Amino acid sequence: MSEPDRRLTHFDDQGASRMVDVGAKPATDRMARASAMVRMQPATLHRIRDRGVAKGDVLEVARLAGIMAGKRTSDLIPLCHPIPLDSLAIDFQFPDSTSVRIESIARVTARTGVEMEALTAVTAAALTIYDMCKSMDREMTIERVCLEEKCGGKSGHFHRDHASQASDRE
């Protein structure tokens, strides 16, 4: 894979903000996968999984919030292109008794990438979990929002290697 272009493309030669012109780029199939982690007390996670939160089904509301936010990314992030998402899916896993791992996969055929939509989706889903459960657990944390994988476009394929990152921190 070639080294990514390190120029700050959202600024012109005089330093003024600008939306990057993607008009000459070909539309290609693109995918991005992002994740986030919400950590909480075991009792909070138990109530979420058992659909015992008075405000409703936390995970389904979070899924809907994530999808809606992903579709509105260009309204939330300055200079982000509006793109016609082909699909956006959000899933939840429970790696232990205190964590919800959120993962989104966004797909588009467009002239620009879909990473921001995937990241916005997991962030909104995590914030929704926090909002719906904050009265039970003020110590919840939202952690590790990151791009896991992307493909399509000129920059090629990116895949985060968690194993090497874990060994680097040790």
C-alpha cells in the first residue's frame, strides 16, 4: 500500500478552509467499519440486555440513533461531503460483563469515503446508550472510538491490527 498523502486537503494554499473537490474522481464502491466501547457497571449491562430499562429497549434506540446520525454526518461535521449511503448497519457485542462493543459498517458507491459516517454512527449509538442509562450509572465511559477498516478509493485498504497495538502498549 502506498504512503497516504499527508497534505491537509481541507485548507487551500492561503490556509482558508475549503471543501475538497471530488468532482473529477470516479465513483467507486467503498466500505468503512468503525467501533466504540461503552463500559458500565455489570448491573447496568444486565438491565440493558434484559430490556429492563424504563426508557425502553436501549440497544434498538441506540441502533436507530446511530443509523440516523450516520445519514446526517455532513450536517454535523464541517466540510464533510453529503453522500448517498447504500447501507449502514450497527451491531452490538458483549465482550465481558461490563462492556457493550458497538460496530458499524457503512457502504456507498461514491467519489469519497464513508469513514466519517461509520464513526459518527458508532459515536451516536454510544451516546444514546449513555443517555438512556445515565440515571442508573453515572460512571459509564465511552472509549476506543476508532476506524477498524476501510476499503475503496485511491488510498486502498486499511485494517486496524489490534494485536500489534496491544503488544506496543505493554
